[in-house]
Amino acid sequence: MNHSILNQFKNSDLISQLVQEISTWDKPVKLMEVCGTHTMAIGKWGIRKLLPPSISLISGPGCPVCVTPSSMIDTLVNFKHNVAIATFGDLIRVPGKKYSLEQARANGSDIRIVYSPFDALKFTKEKETMFIGIGFETTSPGVAYTLAYAQKNNIKNFSVFPAFKIIPPAFDALLSAKDVQIDGFILPGHVSTIIGANAYEFLPDKYGIGGVITGFEPLDILLGIKMLLDQIKNNKPAIGIEYKRCVKKEGNQEALSLLNEVFCIEDSVWRGLGLIKESGLGISKKYSDFDAKIKYDISIPVEPEDKTGCRCGDVLKGKIIPPQCPLFKKVCKPENPIGPCMVSFEGSCAAYYRYET
């Protein structure tokens, strides 16, 4: 997509018109965005400051780094095999109980940062390599392709540690909680290009709550909010698509087919949310030779209660906003993150710290 088209979504006249229309809303509502890129965009473009006080934008578990349990980090930090560990850069600073992967690397562990899972394959020319597979449905197709390529080309000294998360079950977990109030969802654009809009139909059908899939420019987000407010006003919850230039109802069938071949559904632990049934992706039997959990007999222990005072879990549930955490901006800062929401560039605490305080 060329820049001239994208610039239309920053059109100040259209933005002013939308803001004026939204400004008349006086009923208290909470709208949750479940995408780290939306969290950053809302902060960067000052969207909250454009809205009336009656509209609260809260952040959900839309950052894969933020929902990575510390027990997983501890397991990887203590990994003793003579293997190169490849990972995306935002995971390396996530704190475990004692150390992060960054600190483990400083202590001599062979941990390498890559920009794509395919990049990790080049390390296999010199050493056994394990890639940490983390992310939502946006990231997992690339890892699936990498595994299919490794199998086809008989690359035997490569494996993937599967730690993928699936977005729709997280909505179920949030809405099943008695202490969470959400009136509508700003649905993730990137994830939805893969899974499509149909994957969210259970929201209005089961919970009577609507959602709108939006893009990431100012006009995208404001249009999504306006569409949600119209649903609430008319009492007609639905799944809308504002991001029509990229998202189809049925999603990307080729990517979904590859995911179904390479991975299998499994239960998964989310930091701050606990165990969510059928919310993760493991490696299917067909590709089990590349499953690091089997290859190295890795298991993730049940995560004990967080003793640091970090309230990242409550931030991810939308129960509080980051400044309400007692550690925020006092001891928890980007240069000294106590919780994962401050680590990732797309974490809610990092976004508030950078743009809204």
C-alpha cells in the first residue's frame, strides 16, 4: 500500500469531524483494545485525549511478550544443553524470577536475537539451534513455514520451543471473569488478517458484546470507536471490519491451512491470566522431531504467585490502568522493568510511560 493511501488515514479534517461526532457520547463505556500495536498507536496519536471522559480505552492481553509466564523464562534461563537459542529481541528482557534471557546471555549462555524464525536456520550450519516460538496468530504462520522448510530440507539440528498463544480463547477467559467489565472490543488488525472476522462471532452470540477490527492509523482507530459506539447505542452487538483493506471474514485460508498442518491446539498459561484451555499451539505429531519440548524433555512448572507487587495481570485484564500500579514509574521503568508490560515496546505500561505521563 502506497504512502498516499495511508496518508488519507491521517486526514486532519476527517479526524476532527469524527472527534466532534464522538464527543457527544455521554454514557460511560469501557472499550478494550487487544493488540499491542493498537496500544502504542493510541498513545502515540493521543487518542485518549481526543475522547470525552465517558469513554475509557483499556488495554487487554494483546502483547505476546506481556503474557509470557516467568516460569517459561526461568526454564529457558536454566537450559543447560549446548544449543544456540534464537529469539525475537523483545523477549530477551522479560524478567523471570531471578534472571532474564539478556542476563543469562551476559553470563555466557548462547542466546541470539533474530528478526524472523527463518533467520535462525543459518545458525544450524555451525551449531544445534532452538528457536523460541512466541507470538499470536500473526507470528505463528512464519514459524510454521520455517518448520515445513526444515523438514523438507532435512535440517535435523533445528527445533522450536512452542510458546504460541491464540487470541479468541483469551476473550472467553476475560469475559468469564466476574470482576471484568468490557462494553466492546477494538479487535486486532494483524491477527485478524490471518484468522478473519468470523473467529470472533462468539462475542456477540455468547456474551452480547461487539467488536470492530481496525487498522492502526488515527482515522482507523477513531472509526473503529465510532462503529463500536453505534453498536452500543443501537443495542446491536456485531463483529465489524473497519480494516477492510487487509481483513476478510474468512481470514487467510492458506496461512490457516499451514497452521493446522504444523501445529495442534493445546492448553496454555498466560501471565496474569493463568491457564486458559485450548489457547496455545503445540507442534503436531507430523513435525514432532522438531519439538524442543520433546527433544530436550522440557516442561514448564506451574507459576507461583508474583511477589514483586507488579500488577501487570490486572493491567492485562483491564481492571486498572498502568499509573494505578504502585510500582509504575517509581521502580518499574523501561530501563528497569519489573513486569513484562514495561518490557515490550508494545506493552501497556511502556506505552503509558512513553506517551501518557
